[in-house]
Amino acid sequence: MELMFIGADHEVTGSCHYLRVNDVNILVDYGMEQGIQVFENVGLPVEPAMIDYIFLTHAHIDHSGLLPLLYARGFRGSVYATDATADLCSIMLRDSAHIHMQEAEWKNRKAKRSADSAQVEPLYTMEDADGIIRRLVPCEYDREIEVCPGVTIRFTDIGHLLGSASIEVWASEGAVTKKLVFSGDIGNVSLPLLKDPKPTKDADYVIMESTYGDRYHSEKTIDYIGELVRILKTTFDQGGNVVIPSFAVGRTQEILYFLRQIKEERLVKGHENFPVYVDSPLAVEATGIFQRNSIECFDEEAMNLVKMGINPIMFSGLHLAITSDESREINFENTPKVIISASGMCEAGRIRHHLKHNLWRKECTILFVGYQANGTLGRAIVEGAKEVKLFGEQIEIRARIEKLVGMSGHADKGGLLQWIGAFERKPEKVFVVHGEDSVCKLFTECLKAEYGQNAYAPYSGTRFDLLSGTFLYEAEPVILKKKAHAISDVFARLIAAGQRLLAVIYKNEGMANKDMARFADQINALCDKYDR
């Protein structure tokens, strides 16, 4: 019985784990890598045609995006996912195939104009996407499913995306059963529409994400409505547009939920009837899927609206752009407006056209509402780039750049600790994955030093024997880009110790002045020793 780590190890995207039970070959997720990748991933240990089953945590492309490629290379097994995840994959994987085919066609036209005979093939085709979609097996939450002799699974709502789940896997060989829990992406709490993450009680081994394992979204509750109203009014008063790069599935629907309330309560004074454009065919389709899966996935507040006959993500003044002509017309309409468009990291899609038309206008605002991976255009803009290149043209950034702090589908460090802390007994081992290199190391050190967890952050290629609880192979990092920087394990421990010291200081705010002074002297003495 073996667990092998393939992707999203010391990195955030490209999630993939391999599990062998008896002679059964299983993948948990098979996602696409996005943005700059630091480390090189190993290949699958068996041919795609030898994979028997795939367990899918959720539909985001960094977890599902390479499934059509697997089909193209011979996979014909079953893909187990929740009902809503299966619905979303049916549109998202087709959309992904369309993008790959479109990009290949564009590159081939460009090569033909330059007399370059080399032809580019798409990563996969629409036929491959349709093929893998037919392999989907929709499953209900909270129901044990025997996949085959020796393997039983259960999906638990993890609150990250419609249909997202942690997956419990009971794996048996002979008389021995080991239970694994794959966290998937753990959701943030108190977000609109979706329920909060549901904890799991027990496991022998836990494989958990760490995207925000080094930070907290905010020390106080964020007033998203108030922040949005402030940004909208300031921008509209100056005659500008609010452009929101947003993931078509999940974040777009959450923003619509807030905007419905803002418009219903007429909170943007002087601009109560402002138009909202959703310029993403995928987002339009996904919004319909959200509505169809409301009973199983919506939280209590959203369901109360549904019961009153109110659609929580639709309202007057909402325009859905489907065709290319409808998309182009948005930027010829002079009324101050909200434009929501994909992709959320600005790497592809119609959002790039809207950035070209609005980034240079100082009266406009670009509002980021989601995670921006390292190396993406969105990350560059958020981090203060003065200009960016779009469609071969350098665009100066004059618009205001705003970010809704805490507006994340991922749990922060506190949420991650709460989830792992809910296990009634400590797992034999906690594998920390799906975080940038420094974050993986820091969060692993935190689990070990502060919470007594037997935590480990594997690199791609690491193999672990689940029966004996020993490593078959501990992979070393293989740097993909020379310019990429990977922090050392010892330095990660030092940073983690510093973060712990700061946490201890805050916890002791009310101690006696004499004790606080002595504590400060001790810290200063330590700093004097090492401040060279």
C-alpha cells in the first residue's frame, strides 16, 4: 500500500497524488500547473491506461485540468466526484479544451505568416474533454461508497467551491485497513453562498493543503459590503469603471451575491442603478449550476433567500455577455459600470481586453478578489507593476489597484489549524502540500513545534509505505528555474520561531508591566547577540 506525491508539492497548483492499494492504481486529482513553477514534477508511476480510478476533490483547473489529457493518453477508468463537481467539470473541462485548441490555432496561423513550418498541437481536444466527462461518477456528500474491494471513500463538504470536498479513503490490504484523508482545498469561513468547512474526526494519514499557511486574512471581520460600496462610489464619482478579474466559478457568484444586496438596498448613493456586466460564458453557465445545486451546497442565509423566492445571485441591471460582439460592446458603453470577467489571475480570457481598455485610465479601479499565483499577470499588477504588456502593446498602469483583503476561498492559517485540530486523535502523519515552498516549510514547522503533529512536507517523487509507516523514497527538490528561490529548511524553522515569538507577545498583552519589561529586555538581548 503506497502513497506517492506527484504535484502541488512545495507549489500551489498542479495537484496530484498517487495511491496504490493491492493492485489498484488511483489518482487523487490531476491538475494543471499555473503561473511560475519552482520545482520539477515527476511523471506518473504507471501509464495512464493503468490508472483504475480518480478521486476528484473539486472542479478548479489546478485540480482537474489535466484529466482530458489523461483520457487522451489511454485512461478509461472512473472519476469519482460530488454531484456539483461533476456538473462544473462538464463545463470547465470543455472550456479548457476550447482555450487550448484556440491557442494552438492562433500559434499555427502566426507560424504560417512567418514561414515557420512547425505545427503546434493543443494539449488536448474537445473530444478528450467529452471523453473524460463521460467517465464522471457523481456522488452524494457524507455517503460511504465502496469503489472496489479494499477501497471505500466518502466526500465531505469542505466549503471551498460549489461541490468541493475532502475525501476520506479507507484502504485495506489483507487484514490491515488504513484511513487517509485528502483535505482538497479547505474553504474560508463565513463566505456567502457556501457552507463552512465540515471537519473530519479521524485518520491514520492526512494530506492537507497549506496555501495560506503563513498568514491570517484579517484580525477583524471584513465588511465586504462596506468595502465594495466605498470602491464603487469613489470610482463612479470620477466617471470610471470597476473591473474585477474573477474566477468564473465560485468567486464570480460570490461577488454577484454582494452586488445584489448593494443594489437592493441602494447603497451606492448617486449611482443606485449602476450596471453590472458578467463577461464570461463559463461564468454564466456556472451561475446556472450554482442555482441547480443550491439545496445541497448553499448555506442557511442563501437558502433563506431561495425559500422567499429571491435568486441570491441575480438582480436588475445585471447583463450577461456571451458572444464576442457583446463583450466588445461593453468598452464602448460610457456609463460607469462593474465589469466582472475571467480569468481571475488575468492569464487568459476576456479580462485581458478589459484591462487593456481600463488599466491606463486613472479614474478606473481594478479590484482583485482572489489568489494571484506567482508569475501571473494578476500577481504582477497587485505587486505594483508600472506597466504590463497586453496583445503586444505596453500599457501604463494608472488605474487604482485595490484588493478585497480576506476575500479568499482558501482558509487562512487559523482555518487550517482549526481543521487539523478537529481530529479527535492525532494522525500518524500529516503531509503538508499545496503551498508555495516557504509556506509549506513554515506551516509544517508550525504543526511540529507548536501542535506536536508528526508533519512532513514532501517534494514531488516522495513515496511512502502506508502499512509500515516508513518512507520508500524521500525526494529532493529539483529546481526548474535557476532564478527561483527556495528557502532552506533551517531558515524556515527560524522564521517560524520568529512568528511564534510574535504570537506569544500578543497573547501576553495583559501581563504585569514588570514582567513585560523583563520579557522585552530578554528579546533585545537575543537580538543584540545575532544582529550583525
